[in-house]
Amino acid sequence: MRVALFKDSQGSFTEALEDAGIPYEELRPVPGQVMAAGTLITIALTTAITGPIATVLVAWLRARASRKVMLTLRDKTIVHLEGYSVEQVQQVLELVEYATVIDTKPAE
């Protein structure tokens, strides 16, 4: 799953992934390529890891009201994760093509 990290989400979100032991890889843009996101990472989605990823997403969102996560599914439907349980997020993750993670306020 490709994840675009916007605004002030990079540090806190990647830290949450690391704390949960979820491996990710930062994708570097090709020289001269323009990226809308500050950082782009990829996470290998396997059945064994969807539960921990869902847990991280829900906990990260609940920690601050300024945070948003939007998932683009394979059928191009966009799901905003506000109010979802870990179990619901885990089910949706099986259909995800791309994720956008945003924190609109800097860490305090």
C-alpha cells in the first residue's frame, strides 16, 4: 500500500509504524519529478499485518483531532476513516490501493 504523508504527519505516523514493528519503505522521487506529498512510503499489505496497521491507523487518528486518513480503494471509492473501529479498518484495508495521511497541526 502506498501512503502519502502530508503536512505534519510524517514524524508521528512513521514513529507509530515503527513502535508497532510495521516495516515500511520511503520512496524517493525520481530526480526532476514533482510530488504533491512531503513523503511517500510503501507498506507491504499481508493478511498478517492488516490487524497491526488497522490498530496504528485508529490509534493515530484518535490521538489528535487535527489528523485525517483517507483511503482510496481499488474501485476509486474514497473512505475517510473517522469513527471506524479497528475491525472495520482491517476489513477495508484488504481493498486499499492508496492512503493519504494528514496532520494539519505541528507536533507540540
